[in-house]
Amino acid sequence: MTCLHKHSSPELRFRLYTELQAMMKARFAGAALLLAGLSSAQTTPAEWATRIKGDFGVQVRWDEVPRGEGPDSSISAKLLSLARSGELSPYLKLLHEELGRYSANFRANLGLANIRIVSAMSARQRYGDAHWLVLNCGGLAAWTSPPEIVLVYGDEPRGELDLRRTLHHEIFHSVWQSLTDREEFDAAWARLNPPGFQYRVGKPTSRDSTRLTHPARGFVTAYGMSALEEDMAETASMLPLPECSELREKWMADDPFLDRKVRVIQQTLAALETAPLTPADWARRFEADYGIAAVYRGELISANEGDQALYRLAEWTASYLAVPETGYRSLTKYMAQVLAEIAKYSTTYRQRSNLGNIVFCSGLRVGLTKDGATTASDQRDSWMDSKLGVLFLDVKMAEGAGAWSNHQLHTALFHLLTGSLKGERFWDDEGWKDLNSPGFEYGRAHLTGDWWVLDHPAPGFLDRRAMFDVSSDMAEMAAARLVPAEAKLLDEWRAQDPILQAKYARLMDLLAPYLG
């Protein structure tokens, strides 16, 4: 054991002092919660859960296995023991305090509906192409609709600040999941890092690495250096807490990389502070900005079968459901997203595509019509009637899809344009076929595996769906040029692929009169 005396160096004294602090913090972690429990002992966990539900609209449960499957994660969790459940009051009091730091507008826009509390959890989290098994997670923002957070309140003692930061960390993950431009947001965030920095995805880190240590320029914890999304959430976890403000400002003053990151997080959170618009508000925006009638209550019904609306033409029938009021949060977010994407088109393009109606719906199915009846139907995320200028968009299918839902929207808008101009819903351009490799034949046989993923499966094609027919091939390219992450891939591939470049040139020639 090292002893201090009057001749010890200042450096040694400081090091031993900080080590003693760390040791005492580890030994007495959770003491603050125990003290808080004395003041909340008269309030049961069930009463705290009722209070959180009433004040913030968030249902807290600790008696159900959480739903954790999603596009980027899956979880395995252990429920609290009966004894541990009875000790929840101090923790629920803490959650109530932290949720109260967010405004009513923020909570309404985020739409957080559930918090699940478990005693232990492991998660398989995906970052890009890497898969990383994280054991003993402190929390997770599940890919569910409505949003849900899973938090661990296990037997291992954890300090009060750690518990508070974990909630804000997961809340920002939910914020990130709600973004419609996640790919662009991620790319912009990566550019905020010091030159040459690479996240160490695939290397598990211990819980100690979530401590606020400012281990390198641009980062508040070592855990934040493991993956881009964790970097965002770790940075965001400090912002709502007054006890972190002085430390954060000190680090930002000497670290321009962290300063820029904090300001991006602040701007992202601030965007959720505005009063949420209703579907009717957004419908008025569509009408005012573009003269488009946006409907969502099952309008444009030509026949009615129970709760399903039918839009019947000579060749096909679209059946769909009105968006229920419980889905209005997803609806308003999607309406905002669609409005922003339509803004990418010129007035000429919008007019020539004949787009006059957008039907936001759920349960969209499209089938062939024969003798006045539908002979078969398939689930669809979108469909269009180019003759009457109607676009159908399934809100449920767009949830959590990010840039993919934008891609689908742009393929539909391309088909609307060509259908309006050429009189064919799916235009078959003979000149386009001539650009392919000799002997290539379009067909359904190409729709294997993840046929919708842009992976440049063969010369001249962005994905396997483009290999189905000419109109799909053209629409896939027309859509990719308007989705930033996909446009980057398109530019890279056509620089090395003369067939793809020839197709791109022909497409731009065809679109040129409508892009001005």
C-alpha cells in the first residue's frame, strides 16, 4: 500500500486521490438510490408506474418479456425476481424525475410508449456488416412500434448517475430510430470525428467503459468509441443532466470535435420540441404546397367490404384500410417524410406525372381483377394509378424503413411519370434492353435472396429487382439517384461499369425535359 507524506509529488497525490475516489464510488454504488428509497418508501412500484403513465404517457412494466426483435438487434432478457420487483420504488422515482426533463412536445413527437425493466439482458446488435454480441447490457432501444426502451435493474450495484445516463442514452437511440434520413445523419456524424478515426466495431467492451472519462478527442466515454450509434447516444446521455454540464463544457472548450458533436445532438433534440402537427395539418400542407389531396381515412372508395376500402379498375384492385388513430404518430411522421421527398421534384415533373391524390393507408394489397372480382392479391408498400394520378402508400410498411421507404416512394413516382407520358403503367423501353449484356433476359427467376438490396449483382444492375423487367430496372435507378446514400453507390458503380453508365445516361436523357 502506498502512503502519502509531505514529500510526495503533486502528481502522485492526485493519482492516489482519484484512485481512492474510484474505489469508494465502486464500493458504495447505489447508495444514493437507497437513500432516495427512504423518501419514496410510502409509494409502491405499482403507484409509481401509474404516476409515470399519467404524467408522461409511458407504460412501465417489469412482468413481461420485452419485444426486442428488430432490423438491427435481438435481445434475450431475464425478468425481475419477486423480491427485486418489490424494491423498484427508488428506481421508478428516478425514472419519473428523468422523464420529466423532457417537454410535452418532445415526448409527443418521440412517442415513447413503453419502458420494460428486466434483471439481466444480452443483445445481438448489428452495426453495418458486423455482428456484435453484447453481454450484460444496461439498456436497449427496441425496434418496435410504438417505441419501447428496455432497462436493466439487476443485482449488480450501479451508481445513480449511471442509471440516469442509461435512460437518456436509450432515449436518444429511439430518437435516432425515428429519423427518416439515418444514412445521411450517420455519414455526417462520422465526418465529425478526428481524421483517420475508425470505430472498433466487433470488440466487446466492459461496463466500466461507459464511465465519463473523455478518453480521446471527440468522445465522452470509451464505449462511445465502439460504434457510431453508441457514440451519439453516449454524447447525448450527458445533455439533460445538470450534474454533467460543467464537465461537458470543460471538455468542449478544449475539444472542437466534441463541441461539434454536442451541437449536432442539441439540434437533433431541439427538432422534437415543436408542437406536433396532426394528419389534418399535414394534409393541408400537401394541398397548399403541391395541390395534392392527401387522405388517410379510407377515402377514394369505389366499393366497400367491411373495413376494407376497394379501389377497383378494369385490370386490378387495391384493397386497403384507413390508418387508425393509434397509428397517427407514424402517419404524421411519414407524411412529413413524403412531403420532403416530393420537394426534390420540379414543378414540371409533378405536373406531368399527374399526381393528384395520395392515399395513406394500412394493409395495402393489390390483385388482378377478372369479371369484376379480385383473383389474387399481394401485400404492397405502394401502388399507383397513373391514369387517374393516385398514389397508395402503406404507413405500416414504411415504419422503421428509413431510406428504403424513400426509395420505394421514388420508384412509384417514376412509374407515375412514365405511365402518364407513355400510357403504360409499367413502360417497356425497347432501347433500354439493348444496353444489357448479350443474352441477358429479364424475369422473375432473378428475384432470389435479398433481391431488394442494392449490391450491384451483375454488370448494369443496381439490385436483383432491377433484373425483373425493364420498367423495374429504370425505376430502381431513378429512385437511387434521389436517395443520398444510394446515389453515392450509383456514382461509384457506374464509374467502373460501362453498362450501368450507359443506362444512367439514357435515363437522364429521358428525364431531362422534366427536371428543370
